[in-house]
Amino acid sequence: MTDFVLVAGAWLDETAWDEVVPGLRAAGHGVHPLTLSGLGGRRERPVGRQTHVADILGEVDRLGLRDVVLVGHSYAGIPVGQAAARLGDRLARVVFVDACVPADGESFVSAWWQGPAALQEQLDANGGLWAVPEADEFAGQELTGEQIARFRKGATPHPGAALADPAVLDRPLGELPATYIKCLLDGPEPGEDVARLLTSERWELVTMDTGHWPMFSRPDELAAILDKAANGTP
């Protein structure tokens, strides 16, 4: 049996996967959504260097998982990618859902598309936390008003220490068996860093005609794609 460890992106906890979990369990998989330190019910836990990577590896160890598919969405691709590189033969596959990918020595902040200063300014203005987006910031992402409200109700301002944490890669990502899911409403092409990784014969690209949060907008379709990824089929 394949075991999925699901890690949502910035602001979100394990409940973001509530509508994806049933489809994966119906397909016979073990499913373990994870809340990272500093978020949701773990918001009081301190966050420092490599905390989120340790959260993921700790969950795999705690549950005694062997045939693991790590799934990282958005920001969570950075700690998930680092954890995947350290799992050795316990890793079945890593799946990046419209996600950032880690680069050794770089952080989410340092790679911010508007430049690191722009994001750091937002963090500094909010006590070191990344504020939850306002409802109008979800425009064009195929989310209903109800889905946006659910997102914001379950969201936590994201700890800036995690966003500024430089990645530490134990092996090249291109060596890992990986699926990258590109959500087309959030941009028609993967970034240059992902495009380079997709030249590896161990990486595959899958597209979804939806926005950046497919666990809300297309949960059944996302579950089906994850099931295929676990079976090694695009």
C-alpha cells in the first residue's frame, strides 16, 4: 500500500486536503495530511531552521511509513523536496502541486518573483508573518465564494522564518522520481527551474485546467492524478 503525506502551501493546514483524502483512500492508499509547525492547530510551535523539513521527516518516522509519496503544494514544495531527498528507499515518489522547488542555499523569500525585498517588506509590516490573502486576491483561480471563505477560515498567517529558511539539498532533485502538476490558470508554463528539472527522465509533467489551489477547486481530479502518480503513470 502506498502512503501519501500531503502538505499544503502557505497559510494552510491539513484540512485543506479534506476533499482529496476520500478519493485517495477509496483507491486503497494510506493518506496522512500534515499541519506544519506555526500553522493551524500547531501555530504555537516555534519555527526556525529546517523546522518544516523536520516536521515532514518526523511524520514519516512516527508512522513508520515505507512506500511514501510526498506531496507538496505551493510553498510546501520547498520543505517537501528537501525531505524527499533524504528519505532514501522509503520514497516512492514526490509530487509538486503548482509548487516551488528547493534550490540549495535559496529560500522562498530569496526566490520571490517580485524580488526578496518586496516579500520581506510584507513580513516586516506584519510582525514577521505573511498575512492571509484578502478574498479579492483569489480572482481568476476558479474558486467559488464559499471555497474562498473556507480557505480563509482555515488559514493562519504564515511564519516568515519558514519562508526565509535556506534550502539544504542532500541530492539533486533531478535524481528523484517526481511528478510536477502545473495549474494552468496560475500560468501556462512551469518556471525555468522546474523546466530544467523536467528534462530529467525521472520527472513527468501533468497539467490541470484550474487555479493554484486544486485541492479546493478540483479535489476529485487532483486525487485521480495523485493515484496515477503513485502507480507510476502520468
